[in-house]
Amino acid sequence: MKVRGTTKVVGLLGWPVEHSMSPAMHNAAFREAGLNYTYVPFPVQPEHLAKAVDAIRALNLAGANVTIPHKVAVMQYLDEIDEDAQKIGAVNTIVNVQGRLVGYNTDGQGFIRSLAEQGIGVKAAKVVLLGAGGAARAVVEALLSAGAASVTIAARSGDKANHLAGHYSSPAVTGIDWQSDVLTRRLAECDLLINATPLGMAPAVEKIPPVNWPALASQTIVCDLIYNPLMTRFLQQAKERGHQVVTGEGMLAGQGALAFQIWTKTAAPYDVMAGNLLQQLKEQQENC
Ligand code: NAP
């Protein structure tokens, strides 16, 4: 699709943005859907964030994605923030509604979408989640909205895990130190085990969060939010023990698909987006 005067522009605000896979993924999706949109990365230094958000209005962009390090700071410059994004405390998607900028967070729902694409439901599921950072916060919120029965947040800092669990004021969510014996008991009864730490992400691919594999129930599905590499050591070990595994590119495609729907009010071509990411990741690995 050629860029014309009528082309709608969606931006990516981040610092840095050079390695982002979102531009190619979204432009492939716009092409597939036959929409006259284009997606452009903008490297925005933290001190320029307010002006960059104002530029969405001034340049009449259709919307934007927001990535590291701006997901929290951007909230103060928006006109309205969706309830989920408020609960999560971060925004990754902005839509421009006639000059009013509305913020959303599609990260957690994107994870649920990626599971659904593989026929995995989370209703009534017992979940153990490793890590208590920003991604964990979005995923826990989405798991609760989707009807998970319980979520145990296990992190290297029991205090941080507890603090995050306290945020939900729900007896279904507990926070523990991942060295504690409680983790062994929760692993024995969980349906989903999720790594939401960066342990195992390139270049430190040899790292792995501490999991007592023999304690894990045999039917547990094991997920990693990391997508570089696709098959982390954590997932390799789970697979060797016979667990179904879920790689992290699905969450990236899922959050992108939901953002696409918010901007365009059109169903997103999820398969094209996930396929595009897999291709980019393959090319990246070949170039290493
Ligand atoms: P974050 O906010 O920095 O949180 C990271 C969490 O991991 C914290 O609980 C942190 O503990 C823990 N952690 C970090 N280094 C550790 C180490 N060496 N040993 C033990 N625990 C450690 O990061 P995030 O934004 O939540 O991202 C977490 C992971 O999810 C990253 O790998 C990221 O690439 C991935 N992610 C994927 C997607 C996707 O679309 N697939 C989206 C978002 C994030 P402390 O607080 O104690 O440091």
C-alpha cells in the first residue's frame, strides 16, 4: 500500500526502538487487512516524552504503541486511561479519538489471546508465575479477568512478590519467595507455569529460573514470556520432561493484535502477525 495523503499513521514511542519487531509485524498486518495505515518507529528520549505525546495530536497520528522506558511515564500526558491500564499502572497502546488520547494496556490480554490461539483456556486454572515485574503485573491482571482460580507469584524477593500480590486485594493471588517450600506445593497442583523474569533471554541464554521439575504436575503447561530465543533453556527442560510449552512470540503478536483492533476497529490477522514475528526471529538468529 502506497503512503498517500489519506494514509493513517501509527507511531511507536520508545528509547531505543531500532530493534523493535513491531513495525514489520504491524505493517504486514495492515497490508494483509488491506488497510491504508502505516506504522513508524520514533526514538523518543525520556526528556522529550511530553512533546512526543503532544505530537500525536499535532500530527494527527491514528495512535501509537508505547514501549520501554515510557509505559508508566506516558500516563500523565493522556486524556483518558482505560480501566485495565489503570489497574496495571502502565500503557502500551494509545488511540487518538479526535484529538483525545486514550491509553490502553494490551500486554496481559495479549498473553491470554496467545494461549487461546493454541486452544488453552485459563478459566479455573491454577497458575504459578515466576517474577514480579511489569510483565507479571499485566499478566496477573489478565489471568484474573479471564477467571483463573489462583495465581501464585513467586520471585527472588518474597517482599516484591507479596507487594504485587497485595495490589489485587484478592485471596486468589499470593506472593512468595521462590526459595520457599510453598512453591514446591503449588507446583504440584498447578495447570500453568509461567516465566515472567528475563532469566534465559539472549545473550544470557544459559540462565534459568529455579524450578524443581520433579515437583511439577505432569499435565502442567509451561510458558515463557521471553521470545529471544524462542526456545529458552527453561522451555527446553520442560519439553524434555514431556510438558506442553508456549513460546513468548505469541504474547507479542497477541498484544499487537489487540492494539491493531483498537486503532482500526477491524479484526487483526493474528496468524500473519505471529508468522511475521517468527520470520524476523529466524532471520535475527541466522545473522548472529
Ligand atoms: P521487569 O519489570 O524488569 O521485571 C523482571 C522480574 O524478573 C522482576 O521480578 C525481577 O526481580 C526478576 N528478575 C530480573 N532479573 C533477575 C535475576 N537475575 N534473577 C532472578 N529474578 C530476576 O521486566 P518485565 O518487563 O516484567 O519483563 C520480564 C520478561 O518478560 C522479560 O524477559 C521480557 O522480555 C518479557 N516480556 C515479554 C513480552 C512479550 O510480548 N512476549 C512482553 C513483556 C515482557 P527484581 O525486582 O528483584 O529485580
